[in-house]
Amino acid sequence: MKVVVVGGGVVGLSSAYELASAGCEVILLEAEACGAGASHGNAAKVALAESTPVPGPGVLLQGIRWMLKPDSPLSIRPSLAPGYLKFLLRMALHCNARDFEAGLDVHLRLGEDANGLFDEYQHQGIGFEMHDRGVLLAFETAERFEEHSRSLEAFASVGHLADELHGDDLLETEPALSERIRHGLFFPADRQIEPDSLTHGLLGKLDELGVKVREGVAVRSFVRCSDTVTAVVTTDAEVIATDAVVIAAGVPTGALLAELGRRLPIYSGKGYSIDYSPAPIDLRTSLTLEDTRVAVTPLNGMLRLAGTMEFGSRDDEGNDIRVEAIRRAARQSFRDWGDEPTGERAPWAGSRPMTPDGLPVIGSLGTAKNAYVNSGHSMLGLTLAPASAKVLADIMLGRKSTLSSDLLARISPKRF
């Protein structure tokens, strides 16, 4: 089977790898450079301990309260297109305890073997930087700690057990923290991956497997014969014949799927990250500063800060106020950070593909029998990419899936 995969982020690259490994002839098209979008600027970790969906009880209400606070962890821009307003209203319907718990269960089941899949990547000769430092979720207040702890039973059900730490025990685990951080949950299984190294490793493996990767090539339209896509037409008028097409293009996925006759609510949630090289401090573990929603990830020779969720942006331009909020979180949370640490690189801002229920969209599109989608992973693209690619390949090739039919229905595009 000849397959065209549209999208060169970690989800698209993983999808191409699974299909090529199964014997498919694969062409991958990326409008810009592979791995240059959200796959480049993410929090650089396999976030098993942070698999909660974005829609949760009170999330949008809190966002509305924060609208007048430009440096808040969650931002909703008040001037929005009608489509985005509809997206937020649909998200509001999922901001309840029942949907939150159901969504968390989907993420945990989909990602429960993430570490094993990344180990298999390396076993298959895909080289990339990976660490197993675990993650410490750090809290300033007992209220936030207790709020988060309500989900611990769900994590324990799939083997993710957390150590509870308070006061001096917390500071003994991570001495770099300031005294204002008083509570913590340490998940030892979480890992850290330098995302650019993963992109390069996957590209190298795809080359070995004979996959044709075309960067700087965007899709203009699709050729259809009845209920089948027969070719992909690029913006430079090249026509690429195909037996199947996979749309895994992050935020642009929504517009591409509309060309195939189905409109899915995939919209942008902008995030930010800042890299420091050399790292301003030495850390024993990866952290997430839960009160400010800032991830802190140590990598080889550098440290990454990542955070914020900005709904309503139509571009990837940075916001200095939101960048400064991330810097301030580090200054307040680490005892030896300093006012202006050296080694700061240019901040990054980029769009992550969000859905109103917070879950990815994986499966057959329905409007064409050979069109498929793998997108909408929000902040879990790196974590869920290998498993999502396997699920997609199983569906496309008629193999028995490791996921139950109920779970497959909950991530299917047909749910919208």
C-alpha cells in the first residue's frame, strides 16, 4: 500500500515509521521543516504523570477570571472568530468531573506503555537523547496539592505510583527548590526526551526504510474518485498518487480535513518555552511547578522551561509578558536561580492542536474510506506519539488493536 502522510511533527514521523515498518510505501509531506513546530518547543518529557486532559472542572471559568491578567498560566483572548467561540463552548461542556475522569482514563490507557515503546525505538536503532529522572510535581499550597491528589487513584490503576513529599522531605529530594515550595508528588517512571534529537533519529530511520520525506511541500487539495482519495495535490501543482492518506499536521489538520469533507474542531492552544545553556542550576529531577503551570526539564547541557496555555491566537508570535511570567516562576521557585541567569536562548512560541474534549483524534475519517487522521494531542504529542502511531497502523492495516473498541470509539473522529 502506498501512503501519503501529511505532517512532519513527532506524530506524523511516528506514523510514517509504523507504516513503513509494516511494509507500506510511504511519502511524508511537511509544509515547513520536520519537527519545527510544537514538536520542537514542547516540555521535552514523556509526561505520564501529567496526562490529565485540558478541559477539567472550572478550567474555562478560571480562564475567564484570568482574561484581565496577561501573565496568567491560562489565557483566553476575548476577540475570537465564530468558529473558535463554538470550540470554546464545546470545551465548556466537557469541563466537568465525569468527562475529566473519562478523558484521563483514555490518556492513561493510550500512554501506559510509552516508555516501553521509546525503548523499542532505540532497540530498533533510532538514536535520540532520553533520560529517566522521573518528575516532581511541586506545589506551593496544600490546596493545590490536595486538588491534584484526587486523581492519584486513576494513575495508580495503570501502575503510576507517586511518592508524597512535604516540607523538608521535599527539599531533600530536590535541594534546588526554594522554601515557598512545600508539597510534592514524585513519579519515578516519567522520562525526558530532547525533542529535536527524536526528530533527527526518526528521520534517519525513515531514510533507512526508504520513506520519501519532502520538506517545504504543502498540500493544496485532494483528488477523489467516489469515496476514495486517489491523489494528493501540492501547492506547486504536483499530483502524488496514493492508496491512502494520513493527516497528522497538528493545528493545520482541521483545514486539511475540511478539504476531505469533514470539519473537526482542532484549534490552536499556544505554548511557550525558554532554553538555557548552560543550565543556571543543577537539578536532580525534572519538575512541574504546578501553581504556575511551568515545566522544568534538565537535558544534556541545557535546561528547558515550558508553560502557559493561550487560546485564541492566530499566529506563533511571542508575548513578552507571558515569557516573563515563565522566568518569574523559575526565580521564585529555585533558591539559586538569580535575577538574570546567563545562557538564555531566544524564547519559543508555538501552536499545539487542541480538541474540545481534550482527547486526540485517531482513525478513519469516514468521508473517504482511505483517509485517516492522527492529531489533536494537545500537550501530549511527544508522550502519545508512538502509541498513537501503532493504533493508527492497526486500523489502517486491519490488525487487531491493543485498545478496546470503547477506547477506539472515544478517540475516533466520528465522535464529533
